[in-house]
Amino acid sequence: MSFPQPKPEVPQLPQNLLRTIDCQQGAVRAVRFNADGNYLLSCGSDKSLKLWSVSRGTLLKTYSGHGYEVLDADGSYDNSQLCSCSSDKTVILWDVATGQVTRKLRGHAGKVNCVQFNEEATVILSGSIDGTVRCWDTRSRKFDPIQILDEAQDGVSSLKVSEHELLTGSVDGRVRRYDLRMGQLHVDFINSPITCVCFSADGQCTLTSSLDSTVRLLDKSTGEMLGEYTGHKMKGYKLDCCLSSKDTHVLSCSEDGHVYCWDLVEGSLMLKLPVGKAVVQSLSFHPSETRLLTAMEGRSGIGVRLREMVVWLKSDMLLLPWLKYGINE
Amino acid sequence: MASDSDSDGGFVTFGTPLEPLEEDEPLRKPVPLHEQTVKDEKGRYQRFHGAFTGGFSAGYFNTVGTKEGWTPATFVSSRQQKAGRQNARPEDFMDEEDLGDHGIAPRQITTTADFASGRKDVIRDKARAITSLSAPIPGDTVLEDLVAPARSSMGVELLRKMGWKDGQGVGPRVKRRLCKQRADSATRAFGSASPPNGSSESQDEEDGEFLPENVTFAPKDVTPIDFTPKVDLHGLGYRGLNPLAALRGGPGAGHINLFTMDSDRTNSLFGEDRKGHRRRGGVAGQGFGVGAMEDDDEDIYHRDIMSNYDTVLGGEEPGDGLYGWTAPQQYNRTKKDHSKDAAYLGKILEGFTLASDKLETKTIFPPPNLPRDFRPVHYFRPVVDLSSVSPMVAQALQTSRGHMAQEEPSKGGRHQLDSAQRRELLGEATLQGPSSVFDLLKVEDRERLSGLRRPSSDTSSGPRQPTPGEARAAVVAAGVAAAAARASAQKALSSRFAPQAEQQQQEALSVWSGPTAQAQTGQTFKPFERTPHKQARYDLYIDQLKQGDRDALELSLDPTMTEWERGRERDEFVRAALLYKPSSSSLSCRFTRGKQDDGVEADTVEVTRDQENDVDDKQAAVKMKMFGKLTRDTFEWHPDNLLCKRFNIPDPYPGSGFVGMPKVKRDKFSVFNFLTVSESPTASASPAPQGVKPSEPGKRSRWDVSGQAGDKERKEKDPVSEFLSVARIEASGSGPEASTTDGPTTDPTVEPDTEQKDEEEEEEEEEESRPSMDLFKAIFVSSSDEKSSSSSEGESEEEEEEKEEGVRSKAGTGPQISNQLNVNTTQPAPPVSAIPSQHPDVVFKTPSGPAAVPPPRDQEMEEEEFGPRLPPPSSTLTVERRPSLTPSAKDDKHKKKCKEKHKAKKHGKNKKDKKVRGKQLNPGE
């Protein structure tokens, strides 16, 4: 009697470069997968937002309407709408198919750092440098926010929404979690400007990266620190961090041109993906597969500036031989 | 790419994606006009000439000939080929372009003549027409027709081979009964003018007599439907004069029927041979009108009737799929039983048949027998004046009359629900706001309004107003005088007016018993506020209306009043109820009451109730990596109801009237309200001043001066905070990041009320008229200004406590240090806050704390922390261009950027401060 062979384990970390896309939109401020991971959004400093197909690497649409560089974007669960925020203090709701501006939401007093849809895309939440998070209603025709969360004492740099919770990271060094169901606000003090916050996939933990070059994994309910991940360099730029799709690894951008991947439990550096020489500004992990999307703010050619967005893919598709960097290296 | 296959699923990509436009790429030069050419497949230039310039490939650039010039064609004798070239077809003069897809005679695949059913070779026909004209005997090709062999199409040949004979239908052989058919049903398919009815009927009759078994017959022939597409612009059915047919027509031919009812197809199906029978050709005169002497003019204007046409496309045929125009005719036959028709004696109208089953006769009931003494005169019921009879009687009358119909509004579907009902179902609170716009008016305005309205209502029916007493008295006086006349008039008019009053009552009832009215309670407009008794009665009336009580009006009136008064009041109540009906609630909620209590709140301000715990404790905890309880604060936070709804979450605080963090009213002049960080009531023992922290060398802040005092303070801390503070020192000593992003902390021991007390003292001391002057000073006065004032004050006040004294002694040494002293007082220095009550001016100096903070803060932040920036796009470019750039140079760049950033930030901060100041100042002025 022969037992079936155990399935070859899918590598948990992306190691091979699948594709490099030249977005041609200046510095890519943020890259985001859509809800199902088939498309990606790149926010450019040339005021445009671009939608790409992941598999083909082709440009599908360019959304222009912002008055200044686009800083963040998000896609609705049904891919019918996009929202983006910009330095021009506005949040724009886009219709994906037509590329038209469905709504332009003004109200923030400063540039808007981050934007998110809620689960059903009924609310857009945007966090701004003016220290407020504004909840915009996509259903009504009102242009006023439903609610303004002005608890932050400095700019809101990052924002995530789960089913009933709202996680914000602020430059005042605090991570705030608004629990709508309980009607509570939990403030965790980190003591360093927060650059990015994330929920874990199981919803029990929060991941925060701060300018003290540390990524911390905190227990959501108690605020205790479960893990600390260091080694990368995050001193001055607002860089992203994220968890892998199965919560096995913690990934963070770094100013030294690498993406650092740590084992979540052990906290050890598993992989150091070289992206380029410049700062890796944004990254996004595929919602289901082992794919990582990174944005590099600049790479220089001769006279021509190129902006890069890189998609990493797991190793079973060896398209481009890519060096594997281990810890021992 | 290989990845396409695995992830693309079922998607197909067509073509290659366009190259994204290169931004820096210079635009391509437009192609000049003379290079925009179209060439044919042979590489020749194709120019789109019109018909008169020679077609597609005429000449050379609008000239004749070629590039080389005009070359005359060499003469070729065709003498030898004369016999061969008998009939030159037009195709012979065409080149391949003309015959191509876009040429003048495009080639297409057609069936050969053998197989063609009827489509004629158009070109050939034309040629024939022309030749016939130029023939020796013009207009006659009879000979040709005669000589031409009879040809039948391949289909007919095949059918014949299969045993088909001319005149038979196609299909399986059928028995006689089934085979029976009517010719008209077939022809009707496309319409024939006169169905030969008689023959078929005679056939039918025969069928009944003779029905041999075992004999099958071929189905009858069918007239095919003409599917010839209509390509011309003539009217429907019009064929036009066919010169071909006209020319060919013989003298014996009938007139040319421009409207062919039976199609060409019928003939053409069977080949050319049949054509001869019908069309003789030749213009016979009638086509162009009827001569005066000719009598054969019945048919000229063929009358087409619509019954010739089907009005329905493709009626349902029964059976086995054998339908269509080739179907055996039993399928096409309409179900008519002609035996019945035959049985009917009278004349049947054309197009009608006898009904198969009889109509059901209506049973007619005889009218009732009238009683003998019945007189056909109608008596109208006497209308009882409801006011004059007792309520019981009135009610009895009303119910007996039966038009108290309006009960509870029937429960309809959800679309019938009004907003209030939906709100109830959703469990939402009622709309806040006055029930009526009138509520918002002042009493005088309201009276004026009602006064305006009164005259009009007086003229319409009786006096009614929200009774100011004297007006009412006047009306009463007038009313009593008129009472008698009115009473009589009422009788006469009651038949007219009573129903109206009744109707109004009903209306009021329906309005007030509706759910909208139920929902809002206690918000109704009180029209009779001046006379409480009346208002009470009115309220009772409204209450009963709300309960849906039908005789609410009678019950609520005062039985002790006179009849006349009650009648009046009744009238008033109904009108008032109608006028101030609750439906206006949705409107009224759009108005808000003006805040009258501005003066009351003038000296308080709303601040969030819960304050964060001490920051320094937290910082220490962070340094020790003791995240958890120490670093976490949990506050009550109220999400907006709509936000909850959008998140599909029940409102955690359904009744809460506010949103966000709960706020409390605090003294407006208390600085502590605006020090947003800070002030924890719990950490009373740890003032934890920022200056205390051993800061990095060379970065001494101005707060350092008070550091010693702060250290002194810390000695008396409880163990926990002492432990924390030790940890803090350790941590800040080790880490470079030990800094404060937050504003200065103030002492938590300071209670708001003591501050207020201090303020009051201060106010008494200083000028009474403008209590906020000190505040102005505290905020705006520059440090030098303050210096003098504080020193003078300090001297005058004897309750200067030791700490200040100590500082002062130190400060006395030199002017710079005295400056420091001032700085000290302007900061929310911890030692000061420890003993605030004895030190009024210190308390007042503290407000300047936040304003004074930015400069040191900036200094600190420049080296330490700052908000995350976006990587500048150009930075790396420069770095890359000069790879020899050392890290230190890079750092410099960094710093520069930081500075820039800080400038921006500072700007923001200043704005915030200004806002705060504005807040403070506004009420005082």
C-alpha cells in the first residue's frame, strides 16, 4: 500500500522576480493589490493612478483627476470602484470601468496619506496629515463625512479597516483602534511615529512599523507585544509593512533597497529581497498567493528616470533567475 | 509569457498591448500629406477619384496615361476573331478591379442555372433586353423563347425522379380526409385576392360521400411564400413596369398588373418554361391607362384589402414539425367547421363562420315587485346638527349613517409605510426638533401670524382663532347677536355645512391617528396657550385623536359650557388640529432652535472627558518593551449611527446624542483643556517633566533649568512610578530616541476647580472689567514683556515659595540666567504645578506653554523624530549619478530634507496653536 506523496509545500516567501513594470508615472507612491489579487493599483507622483493586470503586466487604465501626487489607493471588494487619496487634500472615488470621477471628497486640511474602503465599500476612510480620519459615505450624495475622528494629535499615516474595526497609525506614535461594535477606542503607545499598521489575517494581532526601524506585532486585545522585528532601516520615510497571506511572515520595506522578511513566530530574518538601490517605498502582499508587490521609488538610467514596480512570484515559475538571499549571506 | 497560462484562466488576449507612451520621447513628426498614400495590392497608387475622373486607377496624377506619358494602344485586328466574339458581355470590358469586392460588378458565388430556382442573372437580362431592342424585329424575342429548350431546375428534376408529378404537393401521401384542404388557406399565406371557395366546398361535399380506404393521395400543392427580398424603393407589392416583360408581351396578354399577388417565385420555382404561359410581353395599352372606348376597366385599380395579409407572423402549427410553407396542408388549415355553416339557413357574412359553441345566456332576474303605494320620489335624510344633540345620539347617528369609514389606515406593504413607521421598524430615534415651524416663532410673531390668518378663516366659516381673550369676547358678543339668525340659517345650511364639518373631523382624526403623529409626543404646537383650560381640553382632544377615538371632539369638550361655546370650540379644535397637524415634523426638523444659552456657557468649553495616561510612563514602558497595560488606554468612543449602519453593526450606544469621545464642560480659561497630551488624574504622583530626562549632550533644552527641582519632586514618588522613572532614565540614556514628540505635560495634581479659584483671585487682583486680559498677556505677551511683569509681581507677592526662590537666587547672577527664569515660568514646569494654588501668576503663565513649545520641540525633532516622509523622487537619482557620494553626504541631505519637512510641520503646528488661541479669545471679547 502506497501512501500518496505529500504535496510539495508551497514556498511561503516570494523569491523570484516575476515581472518588473515600468509604471512611468514618476515615483510610485503606493502599490496595492485589489481584493482578489488579480489587479494592481499604482499611485504615482505624476497625479495619476494606474490599474494593471498582474498576470499580463499590462496597463489597463489610467485614472487622472488628482491635482497632486497620489498617495494611496484601494479597490472595492467587487472591483467596481476605486478610491484614492492625494496630496491635493482630496479623496476621489473612481468608477473602474469608465475611469470617471464618481465623487471628489474634499474636507481634509492637509494631504491625505491613506485611504481604505470598508468591507462593503459603503464607507471610505481617509487619514490625513491634518490628524483626522474622515469617514465618507459612498451611498449618500452628501459631501460631508459621516464622522471625523480627530483623536490623533498628529498626522495619520496609515489606516486599515476590518469588519468592525478601524486601525490608525499616527505620527504621534500611537496606534488607535476604533472598535465600532464595542464603541471603544484603544490607544497603544509606540513612542515613535507610526508609518504603517496592519491587521493580521486572523484578526487577532496588529502589526505596526515605526520610524525607530522596528516592526512590532501587538496582540490586538491586550496591546502586549508578541514580536519585534528589526534589522531593516526605516528612519525617515513612510514605508509599508505587511504580513504574508497566511500570517507566517512579516515583511517590511526598507530604506536600503531591500524587503525584509521575518519569520513571524521566531522573529528571525528569513529573507532579504533585494529590490533595488533606492528606497523600497511600498509593498503589498497578494491576498491568497505567495506574491509580493513592491514599489521602488526610483532607479536611474542614463538621462532617463525610470520608476519601477516589481512583482515577486514564488519560485515555481522561474522566469528570471534570481539570486536567493538567505540570512547567512 | 508563461505565467499567462496558469493565472489567466479563461481569458483570451487579443493582439499586443500598445506600447505605453513614452513621456520623454519626442513626438513623431506627422506624415506629410503627399506621403499619405493608399496603394493597391499591386503597389499602384490608388486615388479616390470620382466617377468622372476615371475611377480608381485613372491615369497618372490626373493625367492620362502613365508616368512615361500617354502610350497609344497598338492596333490589333480582330478580324479573325469576329465569329468568336459574338456577344460581348459587360464583363468583357471590366478589369479585375471592377469585378473585385469594391468594384462596380463584384463577383459573387451564385448557383448555376441548373440549380437556380429563379434568381435571374441580372446582367444577362439586361444584355438580353438591349439586344432585343436592337434585334431585327425590335421588342420581340419570341423566337428565342421558342427555340430555347425547356429547362427545369435540378430540384424539379429530383422531385420528378422521386415520383412527384406536376400539380401535386410535396410530402407523404395522405388519406383522403386528411388530404382535404382548401386552396385559400394556402394562398392566404401571402394573400390572394379571391379564394376559390366554391371548388373546395364542393370538394368537401364529395368527401362525405366517397371515402375509399387504402387509397392515399398526394397532398395538394402549396403556394410558396415569396421570400424575395425587397430591394427597391417602391411601395409594398408594387412591381413597376418591367421593360423586359412589357417588351416581350404579346397582344394576347392581359394588362400588366403592377401588383402581383402571386409571386414571381411561384413561376420561377419551376423554371423558365412556365414564364411563357403568363407573360406575353408587349405594351398593351392598359398599363398606361384605359382607353375611352375600352370597357375592360374593372381591374385597373386593384383593390388590395388587408384581409389578404396575415396579421400574425408564424402562427402555431400543431404536430411533428412539418410546418412551413412546404407543410402538408392539414397543418395549415384553420379549424373551421364548415358543416355548421352549411347547416345555417341564413346568409353568412363573408369572413364569418358560425360559432362552434353557444354563448352562455345570461340569466335575467325579474325586477322586484314594487309595493303598491310606492311613489318614485326621493326623501333626503334630515341631517342632524351634531352640535345640538348629545354625543351619544350623534355617535349613534354617525355609525348608522355608515360613513365613518375612515378607520385605522390599512396596513399596506412596506411601500405604504411612511418615514415614521420605517423609523420605528429600524429602531431609530425620532427626529429631534420642534414639531412645527410655529414652535420656532416667538409668541408675538405667532399671534401676528394667526391674526393675519384670521380674517380669511372668518370669512370662510365662523370665527376661530387661538383666542386671545379679548378678541374672543368681541367675537362672542357679535356671535350672540348673530346667534338667532345663525341658528335658523344653520338649519337651512346644515345640509351643506355639516358634512363639511364632519369631513374635517374625519380628516383631523386620520391625520392625528396616523403613525407620524403617534411617534412624536409632547412636541405639538399649543395653539391655546393663553387659556390653559382650553389648551387642556385641546390636548385631551389631540390625545384622543391620537388614540383613534372617533368622538374625541365631543368627549374633550366641556359639558358645562353653553351649546354655542361648545360649537365654537369644536370648530376651533378641529381647525387647529388640522392646521397644526403633525405631518410637518419632517419639515420642522430642518430648523434648529437658536442657542439662547450662549451667555450661560460662555465661560466653559468642551474637552474630552477621558484623558490619556501619562506619556512618560508609557515611554518608559516602551523602552522596557513592556507593551500591554502600561501602553494601552481604552476610551469610550461613540461611532456615528450612520457609520454603524454602513458597517452593518448595531449602534453600541443607541441613545447617545453625541459622536466621538465623550466631552465634559470645563472652565474655558483653564489651560489644561488645551494641553491635549497630559493631565492624567491617576498618575498624580508622577509629574515627569520633560526637561528631567537626561537629554543628549549638547542638546540641553530650556527646561533643563527646572530639572533639579523636578528631580527633587521625584524623590517622593510611589514605588511604581519611581521604578518607572528609573527605567526611563536608563532607557533614555541608552536609546537615542528618548525624546518627546508630545507637547509638555502639565501637572495632573492640578484640579480644574482650584485653577478656577486661582483665576478668580487673579481677576480680583487685576482689573475687574476685563478678566481675560491676563489671559491675553499669558498668550501674547513676549518673554521680555513678561519678564518685567513677572519680576515685579514676584517681588510684590510675599507667598513666593522656596523653589522659585531658589531659581531666582540662581538667576540673580546674570541677565542670561534671569532670562532662563522667565523661560521657566513660561513653561508648564513641573515644580510649579506641584504647588499651583499658591502661585497664581504661574498658573497663568502656563497657558503660554503650548505656544512656547514649538521652538524647542523643533530643535529636538530635527535630530530625533519626525513624521514619515515620502522618499523624494529625485534623491536617488543624484545619489546614483555620483556613486562616490559618501554616506555622510547622504546624511546631510537627509537632514536638509528633515529641516524642510519640519518647516512645514511647524507651520502646521502654528496653525493649530492659532486655532486654540482663537478659541480662547472669542468668548472673552
